[in-house]
Amino acid sequence: MNRGTLAGLAALVVLAFIASETLFTVGQTEQVLVTQFGQVVRVIDTPGLHAKIPLVQAVIPFDKRLLDYEVQPEEVILGDQRRLIVDSFTRFRIVNPLLYYQAVGPTEDAIRTRLTSVVSSALRRVLGNEQLLNVLSSDRDRIMSLIRGQVNSEMKSFGIAVADVRIRRADLPPENTQAILSRMQSERQRVAAQARAEGAEASARIRANAERERTVLLAQARATADKLRGEGEGTAIATYAAAFERDPHFFSVWRTLQAYRAAFAAGKDRLVLTPGDGFLELLGTAPVPAASPPIAAAPKP
């Protein structure tokens, strides 16, 4: 290989090196700071091929996509003096790379440390004025809006915009969980006891009303039965009296025979009678028919 060829190869290498140090590409998700001796000379946020002075200027890329940062769980005291372990996360975007670079430098780790402090302070300030029920209810959106507004306001000076701050979990400390569960159990037991007492009262009232109605119905039924029985007995007495008046002798014999049937039906009964008692007279002497009363003649037409 001659000297001309070697010189050509060396020139190509030099040109390739100069091109690699001069040209650079900005991606769709990037924004770039061009620095010269540590000073920012250009901010590039349009994607494509760009150039810089080789060996003098440097390129610092920043991501312009939405970034996530999870804050470590921490204990917060609420407005009702209850303690809550809050696990949150933050979503932010670098909107001013120059301001970001001047505030925290070229890396993302520095801003995460600052975010931890700002988010923690905002959580404590806002949650310190809220009740536990507000944090655990649909009112959480309003609370998170307040926290996001405070964090975004403080982080504007760092060149970032906070898109969202969310509480992922909100748990009670282990030492408080059992006490709250016991209080909830006591409250449920109180409600259950009250419901049982109200049910027993309603049951006693219903039973008392039913017993009163039963007593009234029985009394009315007895009164009606006594009335009907009295009317029936009156009718029977009138019937017997009418029959007796028509033929007293027959009625006397018939009543005596009924007495025999009632006395001797079982076959084992004993009667103690005085001598000359006329009760058994019909057993020895047949009854003699009495003279029939005269039949009134039918009136002539």
C-alpha cells in the first residue's frame, strides 16, 4: 500500500470523525441543549439532523415524554389527627430544558430528589386539613387537584410541568387498624342491638293487638252463642209446653220412657228408690191411653 492510499484513508477517517462530531440527530421524543464550554448556546426541540462545532460544543439530550416518579410511602397526620400511610406517584414532563439544566443539571435523578421533597410537603399541607372520610371517598379528586396545583406551582421554576399527582394507596398504620376495626365492630353491634330491640317492640305490639282482637272476637262469639242458645232453649220450652198442653198423659209417659233410656242405657247402673216410688210403674203396668180431646168441627162454608 503506497503513501497516497494511506493518506486517503487517513483523510477519510478524519472526515468521518469530524462528521460524527459535527452532525447529530434529535429524535421525536427528545429535546437537546447544545453547550459550549459549559454554557448553553442553543435549545433544539425539533426532530431531525443538526450540526454543531466539533470538539467545542456538546449535546445534552432530555426526554420530552411524560415521566413517572413513585414517591416512597410515608406517614401523614390528617386534619382529624388520624395517621395514614400514603403511597403516591407523580407524572411530569420537562417543558423547559434550559431552565431544567440550570436548576438541577443534565440528569433526571436530581429532579426526582427535589420532587420527593415538594410532593411530600404538599401531601402533608393538604391532607393536614382533610378528614379521613374525605380521603377515602369520591372527594379524593378534589384533594388531589389541590396537591397537583401546589406541586406544579413549585416545580415551574425547575422547568417541568406536573401533569398529575395521585395517591395509589392510603392505609392505616398497623397499630391503628385494629382499634378502628374494633370501633367499627362496636358500632355495627350497637346498630344490630337497636334493630333487634325495635323488632322486639314491634313484635310485642303486634302480639298485644292480636290478643286484644282475639279476646274481643271470642267475647262477641260467646255473646252470640249465648243469645242463640237462649233463643233455642226458649223455642224448645215453648215446643214442649205446647206438646204438653195438647196431651199431658202422652207427654208424661214419653218423658218417663226417656228417663228409663238414660238410666238403663249402660246396663250397670243401680237405682236406689223408696218403696212405693212411682218411677218404675210403667215397667209393671202398661200405660192406658187417655181419652182423646174432642176434635173441633170444621166450620161449614
